[in-house]
Amino acid sequence: MNHFIIKHFGKTITITSMQPSDFKEINQWCIDEGWNIGIHDSDIYYKIDPIHHYIAKTNKSVASLSIIKHDHNFFTLGPFIVHKSYRGQGIGEALWHVAMTQMVEEYPDAHIALYAVSEQVDRYRKADFIPVLTIQRWYIDSSKLITSRSNQCTSITNKLIPSIGQYYHNNYVTNRDLLFNELLLKPETNGLVFMDDNVIKGFGFIRRCVRGFRIGALVADTPEIAQTLIAGLLEFALGAPVFIDVPGSNSNRINCMNAFHAIRAPHEDTVMMIKGIGYSRYLKKWEQHYGLFSLEIG
């Protein structure tokens, strides 16, 4: 992208593309904020889309915003954060305006999805985002569970990615092969696939976060298969706490989570919001989703 120069409260702010070296600093801001991000998530987001990550700087970094492109028609809002020392000065609003204006000019018909905490929903409404789905957060104490892996669950390998990608694409709006391939390269990340007569019926990943592990993405044909996958994935947590974000539209979510004595954390719930006309196709088949990959890419 071009550099944008903004004069703001007597400061000269430059908005430009983030470089890989910027992510370490931004990740630390997120950690300081208490966000339980995946240890390697920013590397993956950059691989998915190396272009639409914006950073605002004076003589140092002051804010960042990612709008991650999945295809020409679908984007998700990644980390959007202003350094604590520069909040309340309109810098985030200026960065938002530059990034969103450029995205709309390049992709006028695209949809953008984001996951907002409750206190930010009204703010995003004003930017024409529509609330469409509640996401519930659950915590599982893996140290109190004895689980075992079903013989129908096998480790995900590169050879299986095309088939898993097609299975996922049947339950979502965009291809995730790149995401899944990148996950297999990361340490402390594991995936399982549930097969029945060599037909994929579900899959899931678990990966290390700042505190404990996250399960997701997790997609399954039935709640029983979802539970089987969760039981197998929990073995990789080695007794550490595990969290999972489950779509509120999944009518089987409570029974599935109760099977593992999971604890709800309603204060950490989020709302999926979408900007763009004709977004209903993004809401199909959520009954099969038992865990989002992240609140940055769904």
C-alpha cells in the first residue's frame, strides 16, 4: 500500500503496511491487554494475507489493524489495537478510516466479518456491521479429565489436507487449505480427523496459546463425533487449561461442553458481525461448527 501521512493533534502519523518484524511488538501489546492469542497465529495470518495489515507510526508504532483477505469476496477483521499511551486521541479512528477506505475501493462488493465484545457492538453498528451470531466461550480443565483417542481418529497429515479442506469448505464459505497446512508446521499444534469407512466426518485442531491451549477449528457431522474429537485433542493439552469458542447457533453445544465439565465464560462471549449486502450465505451450516479457529479469522 501507499504511505498515508496524517496530521493529528500536532503529531505526524504515517500509516503503512506492517512488516513481519512489526508483529512481535503488536503481539506483545495484545498479550499486555490480556488477549489469549495463539503463539504462532500472527505468522499464519501473514501467510494467508501478507498485504492488508496496517500500522500507524509517529517516531514509534502507535496502532495496528489487520483486515485479512480470504478471497476476493470475504475478509475478516484481525487484531485492531492502539497502544495504551495513545488511546483517546482518535488515532484508531484515523487508522480504521484509511484501512477500510482502501479495502472498499479495492473490493467494493466484498463482505467483512468481525467478532466484537459486547461493549463494542454499537460502535461497529455505526460502521454498518450487522450482528448475526453469538459466540460462546467455554473453558475445559484438562487436568481433571481422563480421555483417550478413538481408533476412528487419526492425526492430520499434509496428505489429508485437500480432503479436509474440501470437507471444511462444504461447511463454510472459503477455502482453508493454506491455514491447515501452516498449522501442521507449527510446534505444539496437533490435529485429528474422524473417519468412517475412509470418509471424513469431522476434524479438529488444538494449539498452544499464551495461557493454555485453544481447540479450533472443530467441525463435525454429529455432536457424538465432536465429543470424540475433543476427547482425543485434550490428550495434547497435557493437563493445561483449554478454551473453545462455540457458535451460539449450535443447538448441541451445551450437551457437548457438559460432557467435559466445561465452564461458561459469558463475559468473554463475542458477537459475529458482518458488513455487506446479502450476507446470509455466511450463516449456513453453523450447526456443524463446534469451535472457531480464532476471533480474527473465524
